[in-house]
Amino acid sequence: MAALQKSVSSALVAALAAGCLLILALCAQWGAALPITSHCRLNESDFQEPYIINYTFTLAQEASLADNITDVRLIGKKLFQGINVTKRCYLLKQVLNFTLEEVLLPQSDKFQPYMKEVVPFFAKLSKKLSQCHEYDNQHIQRNVQNLKNTVRKLGESGEIKVIGELNLLFIALRRECAQVEQGWKMDY
């Protein structure tokens, strides 16, 4: 009887050890498969505050009224041309950083009270994307540089256009960067 218990016990320990090794191997394999750009993610909840949606879209609408350049679109198909879908969030991170540093912060005294709320919101998104890196992607750099050159060429009118397209930037960031938080879901 003791020999049988020892044999069963040894078999259980061996099975447990094999199971643990299998789980470790699967975890290592899954971790190796994660892309470098996995940090290029925001949460869907970052875009859920009704007041910030309202302020962002109202700010964009007010700036659009002052935008007299109607034949140029900054946030659109041309911006994403040649960019793999998995790299679009990184592209938008670059656009967001440019928008903050060279447009929103210098223009922060305009379009009040909306700008006072919208600038910190976009700064928070930028901070969340700060770990997002993509190495050596010439298409992204070229497209972002084209956007920057267009804005700089248009001068203050270009800056107003950027503010007038904040709603488009908001939508693009949500579409390309936000992931729905996983939680328990009950089917009824």
C-alpha cells in the first residue's frame, strides 16, 4: 500500500511539474510575441468624460469659425498614407506632441474657457503615450514632418487650423490608440 501511495504521489508531482513547465513556456512565448509598440495604447475610459468631449468639440468648432483655409486637411487620409495600422497610434503620438508643444501651449490664452480644460486633457494623453516608441519608421517621420511643414507654412492660420481639427485628433486617438478595458461580461 505504501509503495502504491509513493508511486501515485511521484506521478502527481511529475504531472504538476510538467504542467508548471508548460505554463512557463507558454507565458514566455506570449511575452516574446508582444510587439515593441505595445505601449502605444490608451484606455477607452480616457475618452469617456462628457465634459471633455464637449469642450474639445466646442473648441474645435470655435477655431473652425476662425479658420479661413478650407482646402487643407491636416488630420485625414493623407496623414495615415503608407502607415501600417499597427503603427498609427505612434504616428498620432507624434502629432499630439507637436500639437501640444507648438500650437496649444503657445495659443493657450485664446478660445477660453475651453482651452483651459482641453490642454491638460491632451497633455495627460501625451504623458500616457510617453512610453510608446517605434524605431526607424521613415513613413511616419515623413508624414509627421509634412504636417509640421504645412502648419508652419500657414503660420498663425495653420495653428488655428490645428485647433479647429482637435475634434479629428480626439477621434483618431480614440480609434487608433484606445483599447477597451477587459472586465467580466455577462451574457443575458
